[in-house]
Amino acid sequence: MNMTDTHTHLYVEQFDNDRKQVIERALEHGVKRFIIPAIDSTYYERMFDLREAFPDAVHLMAGLHPTHVKEDFERELEVVGRMLETETFVAIGEIGIDLYWDRTFLREQQIAFKTQIGWAKERSLPIVIHARDSFEEIFEILDPLQGPDLTGVFHCFTGTREQAERIIGYGFKLGIGGVVTFKNGGIDKFLGSIDLEHLVLETDSPYLAPKPHRGKRNESAYLVYIVEKLADIYGVSADKIAEITTKNANAVFGL
């Protein structure tokens, strides 16, 4: 199989002891490309080192993660802006709104989200959206900004069918990860009614490991379990799932 993990944090500390082995294991399992989302300014050096080590497989995003939008968010955004001027990226992400942990910086999250959407439009880059307990707040921002010049992925989609259809209506893909394998995940109940052309695969490593590794460190090789679950849901081969979702990822990220 030829798969693309469209969302994996392979540069974070959880992989410091075996990063090379983790990536090689994923490559052996058929994961040929890794799309790497940003978090904040403290991680760019690690991201660039990862791309240098695996230049044919690793593709980077720039952006400010919503849970890292704090009092200094303007300074952090300046770093993102500089990175976009000096380095090559395939997307702006992950960006968005997270109201699960804290609502203190909602206004700042909204400003950061709108600012980064503007940069994406200026540069014809897709965006990768983090939406946790915040679909309505994100839709409110996207409604006046949607159009052919704005596309991307709703990362780690865990919403309802109605929300999925609204996202597809914006021209975005749904990022499907380990949650689809969870007994109480919910999205497996309706996902089969959504055309595969609207899906891309992701692990969100090291988080949200699929069954049978739920609760443990996730890694990109585990994308195979997500493919197997989707093959069961759609009644097609795993190879077909890999083929279609990789084609979708190539289209979104210009690969």
C-alpha cells in the first residue's frame, strides 16, 4: 500500500529515543509521506531537522496551534509570518479554535485563526483546522471567508454527519484518524454514507492511537489500522482506501 499520514507530530519529545526507527517502521508498513503540523515557535528547528533527515517523505506546515495561543500570541504569529517568507511549507496548520481545555483566550484564538487564514489565501496554501468543542465558532469564521481560494482539512474529525456535510460544502476534506476505530467514537456509524473522495488519513501521532493500541503512544505505522477499519466500513479493499485517500491528500497539499 501507498499511504499518506496527513497529520503526525513526529518531531515531539515522545519520539526522541526512537524517532528514526518509528519513521522507518512506518515506511515499511506503506506510509510513504508524512505531513507535519506546527505547534509553536519552539518546535521549528526540530521540524526542519526532520525534513532534512527524510526529505522525500516529510512535508511541513507552519502555524500556531490554538492551545498555544496565549498572551504572547502576536509574537508567535510574527514567527509564523517570518517562516512563511523564508521557508517552504505545504499548508498552514494546525490552526483553529480549541475550547475543550480553556475558554480564556477565545478572542485571541479567533484573531490568530483569521490572521492565518488570510495568509493562506495570500499564498494559495491549504489550511489544517483543529476544532475541539468549537465547530460553531469555527463555522462562524469560515462562513464569510469560504470560497475557491480556501481549502484544506478538518483535522481529527469527530463531529456529526451534519457537520461533516457542512465541512464538505466548504470544499474541505475530513481528517480520519484513530477515533474511527473507537467503540464510542461515533463517526463509524455514518461515515460510510460519505464519499471516499472527501477523506484523508491521519494518525495525530503520538496522540489518539487506534485500536488495538488505544491509550498507548501512537505512531504513523498504525495508519494501517485506520485503513483496515475504513475498508470494513466501505466494503472495499484496504488497497482501495489507501489509493483514494492518498490521491485526496496529494490534491489538497499539492504533492
